Amino acid sequence: MCSALPALALALALALLQSSVAFAPIGGGSATHVSITGTALLQKLKETCKAVAESSGHEFNPTGPSAEELVRACLGPTATGEVSAAKFRAALQEVYVQNGLVDRDFVASAPHHFNSEAFLEGRGLITEGVVSIKANVRKQNYQAAREMLGRVLHTLQDFYSHSNWVELGNTEPFANLIQPDLPIENIAAKDTATCSDCASGNCPNPILANILQEKKLTSGYMGILSSEKPRGKCSHGVAGDLTSAVEPRGGISKDERRPGNEALHDAAVTAATSASLQLLEDIRGAAGDPDFLRLMGIARSSGLCFVIDTTGSMSDDIAVAKDEVYNIIDSKKGTQDEPSEYILVPFNDPDFGPMTRTTDPEVMKKEISKLKADGGGDTPEMCLSGLQIALTGAPAFSNIYVFSDATAKDIALKDTILALIRSTKSTVSFFMTTTTGRKRRSVTASFNDYTDLALASGGQAIHVTKGNLPEATDIILDTSTSALVTVLQQSRSSGSETFPFLLDESLKNITLYITGSQMTFTITNPAGVSQSNTQLSGSLGTITSVGNLWRIRLDDDKQTGNWKIQMASAQPYTLKVTGQNTITFIYDFVVPFEGPHPGYAPIAGRPQAGRPAMLLLSVMGRKGPASVTVGEVGLVPVSRAEQVSRGSTTDMGNGDILVTVDAVPQGEFVVILTGKDSVSGSQFQRQSTTQMSVSKVIVTAVVDSSVEPGQMLSIPFSVMTEGSGGPCSINARNDREFPMTFPESVPLTTGQYAKATLTITPPKDTPSGTDITLTIDAKTSASADSNYAVLRLSVVSKITDFVRPTCKVDRVAADDCPADVSQCASFRWDLSANVTDGNGTGIDRITLRQGDGVLSHDALTNLDIEASYNASCCSQIVEIVAVDKVGNVGTCYHSIAPPVGPTPTVPAGGPPSVGLARPLWLLCLLLAAWMARS
């Protein structure tokens, strides 16, 4: 299907919550990759959320169609507090974007689109991609898994619009595409003509009659640079396809709905959607429901991440960090603010890591309790190396807290850290404590480096004595929340200035943070009531100070409207205003791309200088994007007083906006958004936290495939400058410290791309599913201008086991269950099933997908495993899922309920598809019938 703007993704996908059988049209009623992917993802997520909710003993009952309401219902109605849908929508966007980028990065690759009869090669890409997705999910590398999922879904969906599958009369997906142990047969030979000539270029079905009669599989040839194709073969047939002008002319693409091909386009869309659901169901089965939801960003609060110096003088700091972790775990348990995961990274000198990552709070307590202060003796330490591990290992939008009393020995990593901060949009705060008795080198200079990194991320650089550190860590409890938003963030070198900010009715827990020394400030509310820094407990709130940090918590009965804070300082200072609320936004800087299916692609580095900046922005409200009205969107400098550079906006629908800013501010800037909340009727203001700036240097690189342990992967990249030419230094780093080769410099000519290649070789013992975050930095000698690209790639071991485990029900005892279901509570039934992986890798786990009973099984090391299930007669359905050690999934299903309606038929091509309009009982019957046949 044709690609659409990634910003449309959520408008299309979320609309599907209102109608599970409709595809939101774009231009002429055509379905797109975005709408098809959105349909499948939202449907599968609703099924998963419902299953998880029911297994937890509560109903899955969204109060409305928005992402916010879906996430709230999925996470459970009993958890108190706000819950933000930002991570969920960002995760969906990652899938949609990578899906669309296949049309840019691999436009001429036949296997990526099933063009030119490249069926085996296209299936190979799907197989390799699914193996990578499952391996990454096992290692909790969800971003890498999402990116690969988007690309795999694009290729899978293209099969149905680019081949003659639906012209052959098929209405169900071709299951063999996602089951590599099954053959792809009856492909038309290279010398077999497949199409008749279509002089008009718009013939609905030019496939030759003998091809249809013999059920030969073919697809259109696509030529971007050449018109050559084998004699008699079909063309793809879109604008830009040079082969479509060569007889046989025309094409068989069903990407778009055109007069005469409506039925074929709709059939391709239906098959592609069902195929996407099959693939997602396979991934869900391999991952398990909790990890499948985490893969798609459905979680409560962001991760809680600590990076801690463990050198000899840090014992007091470690104790404080431990107390804070215990406090957060104990105080937020069962609320929407309970962290979704916990991450701990120690560093010393010369060692750093390893990273502990867990969803179990008790594991986090245990691991942080193990930390001991030892070693060191001089400064600096390997602080930034530890931070690099945290930034690449934690989910995007995480809050990361760094504890140290030393400067950074590895300050050469600063540019890499800045690139990772901008890429992940994570917030980093430093707790720097002073100590005596250690050799110290340039403490002030290095503390300024920490300040730079904190400010770039929207975090704080807090400098306190060790004795006062416990008083400073309240900020961690404040920011460990699901729905934290920033209203204002500014910094100044010195001077006096008044900063206005707008507080809306829905904001809770409003807190101001000021870092600096030798300052005064006065806060004034819309009614003119003021409180100065000398009034620690005043009419507006409570003020505390420790070290260089001031914390002002406004009273809950604050007034809505325009507030201001007047600052005066002889020293540098920072100001940040935050609150808790679900009204927020996510964004990406983008560039347009052309081709047969044009779109917009996120920028992997900094936006280009001298040109308008473009953003794709998605807005979320308390009841979805329909509950907010966007006012203005612009870019505002952080470190100086300057008017907002307002952008022109194009409303893409459902809260998605394309923003173009012609006059981009110099230096560092952030995104600012204003609007109106229709729920309360109040105006609101929100600001992004991650600082950005423009560059005349451009770095581009693309990674499509994974790499096997012990094998070398070559990654081409290009560098260009619109500034002065000359030598350009190249520096590349990866977070695993795997061996790499790359040129130390490349010569640049203004306006021309210089091409180069980087190689990386993971060791042979690298575990499958390991992800690598790679940064490529380029800096020109003439102007010291720089830019970067951040890439993610996966290490995946080659596997040969693609056979699914078998699960066969061999005994059912349900005779005691009464025919009258109202009498079921006093009776029970049981079932036994045989599970085996044959000659495969062995069974990894056996779990329940459906059923409220108790499942038990023999040791998983047995070749034949007996599984037993016992349940109340009120719970009439059971589905058992068996997953082997490489992620192949087998299921068995049984129902003691009397059959409803006629016995369904099952297609011969494989397991039944999951139709959007089919009720769950029909899906279960289809699955049972298929398994009985197989």
C-alpha cells in the first residue's frame, strides 16, 4: 500500500477504536500502510488489554476512543492517579514511521516490496525481521523491536497489493509468508508471460487468463532508474515506474483505489490487515501479554533510572539513593505513578556497569542494596560511560538520576551523550556532592559540563554537601510520575528578568525548580498576590532550599491563568515549572522525501541550518486530542530573552499537526505549545524539555539488517555541509564497545555528499537479541560545526528451527458440568494436553491465553510434556500457549460450551485469519477447527 504522512498514523489508528471494521480513508478512499498497521495494532492491543484485564479480575471498559482512555482501561481502573498516553503514542509512531521509511530507504529493493517476483527473498526479509523482533523482546530491547516491526509489516502488507494474490481469488492471508517451514510454490517462471497489454494504463485486472487458471503467483516489476523487465511480465504501474510504459503496459499495483480496481484494492487491504493481525498474534504469543503491551508502550510511569558512583567516598550518597528507591517503591505501589521498570548502572574507575534492568521492585531493592563504596582514590571517574549505558538501555522519555562526587574522566563522551539525550528525549539530573581528602581536578569546569548536559535534557544539576543530599532528592519523588509535563524552562547567565507562565485548571502538583546562587525571586499569581524567596511558607506555596537548588511547591488551591516570576541573580541560574497532567505533546523534527510514495522522515540528528524547520507533532488531551484546541506552536530559545518563533500549522486531524517554522532561533531552543482544554475551558501552556539547535552539517545512515555474532556488518554513511568545505573529522562510538572501523576524517565540498563506510563486529559470544546504539559524529574543521546520526541495530543468532510446538488435547472430563450455566459454580471440569517441540530447540514456557482455571505441567526439559488444566464449569474456554526457545508459538484450544451456528470452514493455506468483525467465539472455533485438521 502507499505510504502516508507518519503524523496521520494516530488519527487513523485511534479512529478505529470507534469502528473496528472501517479503514479511515486518505485521498480517494485508499487505505495506506498507516491505516492498515493502525487497524491491526489497535485491534490486537484491545484483545491483549482485554485478556490482561480479565485475568486480573476486572473489566476492560474504555470510557472513550482516545489513547488516554485505552491506556487507562488497560492498566486497570483500581490504580489511582493520572496516566499519560505519551509513551503509547510515541511507540505507535515509531512503528508507523519505520513502516513508511521502507518507501524511502529501500524504494528500489524488490524484496522489500515483493516486486519483480522476489517472493522467496521477500519472505526471507520477513523471517529475519521476526526473528530479530522476538530476540529483542526477550532482551527487553523494545525500541529496536518496534523499528523492525514497522519494516516487516510494510513488506508483508506489500505482498497483497503488489502480487496477484487477490486476483487469484484468495480472501485469506498467505500464512506461508510468516511460516518459513512451509514452502512458497507455483511461482511463475521468469520466461512465463503474466500480463496482457494495457494501452490506457488503467486496466483493473490485466493478469493473463492462464496465469489465473493455473494459480501462478506473480508480482509487478518496478523500475525507478530503468525500464527493463522480462518479456511479457506485469509492471507495478505507478507514477515513476519506467517499466509500465513497456509492453505489456499498465500495472497490477493495488496501492491506491482507482476507477475499476475498487474491489481488488479493498480485497488487498482486507488480506493485508488480516496478515498483519496474524503476524502480531505470533509476536504476542512469543512475547507474552505483559511484554507485548510493554513493546507497544503501554505502561504506567516512565522508568526509574539511577547512575551511581561507587568509588570509596560515595558510601553516604549510595545510602541516600537506596533510601530514595525504597521510598518511591513503597509510596507509589499500586498507583499509576508506580515505575514501569527500574534501571541501575554503577560506575567506578576504570569500570562501569553492568546495567540492571527489571520490572520487579524487589529486585531493584536487592541490587541497590548490594552496592558498596570501594576503590577510586583520585578523580575524575567514568561518569559519562555509565550515563551512556543508561541512555541507551532505558526507554525513551526516561528520568535518569546521576550521583557522583567527582568530575568525569571520560569527558570526551560529552558530544555522544548530547546526541543520545536528543535522540531519546530523556531527562538527566545530576546530584554532585562535595567531599574532602580526594585529589580533585577542575571541579568547577566539570560541574559546568554536568550543568550543560542537565540543561540540554531539561534536568537539573544540583550541587550539595553530602550531609544535605537527602533534602535534595525530593525532586526524584516529584518527577517519578506518569503524567509529568513542563510548563516553562529557561536559563540565564545573570541579570534581572520577569518570566510569565500560564497555569491551567487541570494541572496538579505544580512545582518550580531554580538552580543557582546569590539570587532573589518573587512569584505572583493572576490576582496579584506575591511571595518572595524569603517567605518560606507564604500565601502561594512552600519554599525549600538546599545547596544550589530552590524547590517551590504551589498550594493545591492555586489560581489558573497568567502567573509570573521575577528573577534577579549575579550568577547563572535555571528555572523550570512542572506539573502533573495528561495534556501534553510528542514531536519529531522531520524532512520531506519524494518518490513513488512520498512522506516525511524524522531527522536522526539536528535540523538543517538556513532552512525552515519542520515538525510532526501529536497533541494529547484528557479525553484524547478532541478535548484540546491547539493555539500556537513555535520554537523558543532557552538561554536568552527572545520572542517565540511561531510556526505555521497544518491540521492533520485528531491532534496531529505539521508545523513549519521559517525563522529558526539561533542557539539552543525548545518547542512551546499553547491551547485550550475543552474539559475545563482553561488555556494551557506546555514546553518540551530537550534542547535542540540547527547545523549546516548533515549525517545520514541507514541500517536495515541485523548482524550475527562474530560477523562484520558494513554500514554506509554520508556527510554533507552547506557551510565551508574542507576536512571533516569523524568519530563513532557504540554503547557495547564492540570493535569498529571508520575513517577519521572525510573531505567535504560544499553542497556535496561525501560517502564513507563504518564496520562493526560483535564478538562471537554476544547473546542473541543484544541491541547496539551507534552514534556517528561529524565535525568540520573550518567552522567547528557538527552533527550526528544515532542508529540502533541488533545482534541476532541465525536459527534453523521454524517449526511451531504442537499442543494436542488428549483428554477432557466435563461430564459433571450442568447444561444450565446458572448452576455452574459448584462444578468443575479438567483437561490434559500433550505439548512437544519434536526435534526443535525445546519448550521455553507454557501459559494460559484464555481460561480462569489452574494450569500445571511436567518439567519443560521433557521431550513430551503433559499439561493439565482444571477450572470451574463457569469458565468454559481454555487456550494453552506453548513457546519454544526461539519464539515459535503453538496453541491448543478447547471449549465445553455448546456450538453456536454452523461449523466454520477453514482455508487450506494455513491458520485462520483474525477478521476484525468476527466475534471471539468464532475466532476460537476457527482456531480449533484448523488445529484439528493439522
